[in-house]
Amino acid sequence: QVQLVESGGGLVQAGGSLRVSCVASGRTLSSYHMAWFRQAPGKEREFVAAITWNGGTTYYADSVKGRFTISRDNAKNTVYLQMNSLKPEDTAVYYCNTVTRGRWEPYGSWGQGTQVTVSS
């Protein structure tokens, strides 16, 4: 049973940067693949980025490739998402979750997420 808490969201102008964090409790994250998802008002939740248990492999949605970087620090039980060159269309609530390898499908409980708002 893994409890996930996202933080670090906020309001930024287009072209700016922001880093969101996901801290786990209950169990260590060292044996879990992790991913970030986001959901904008009126839209379905979508995949953003994923990282394997040891950080050896990362994968990004085309919409964020080259701008976002996912990383993890297993000693701190934390996963990060560094977001650069932000666009208004990046505005959403960002969530993290444990995921399967290959299809990156979430299987854990969802946290509250953290709001990211990008102004134009």
C-alpha cells in the first residue's frame, strides 16, 4: 500500500519553469515504475512521463518531449517532474502513480494532485 502526495504546483507565465514532486509513504519506491499524469478541466486524464524503478529508462508523451524531464531519488522516496518552456496548454492538475512496465498503466491509488497553471 503506497500513499502518494504531489506538491510544487503553482502559477507561472508561458515560457517559465516549474518542478513538481511526488513523495511516497507506506512503502519505498525502489521497486516500482512511476509515471506522471495530468488532467485539465473538461478533459480526460492523460499520460505525461514515466520512469523505471532504477531510473534507467524514461518515456515521454509527444506533447512534452524535449521540455519535461522525469527523475527519481529512491533514497528520498520521491519522483520529480521538471517542466521547462511551459505553455498554456500545460495547465492541468498533475498526478503521479505506480505503473506497469510497457503500457505504463496506473494501478495504485490516486493522490490529490497538484495544480499547475500557465498564463499567456
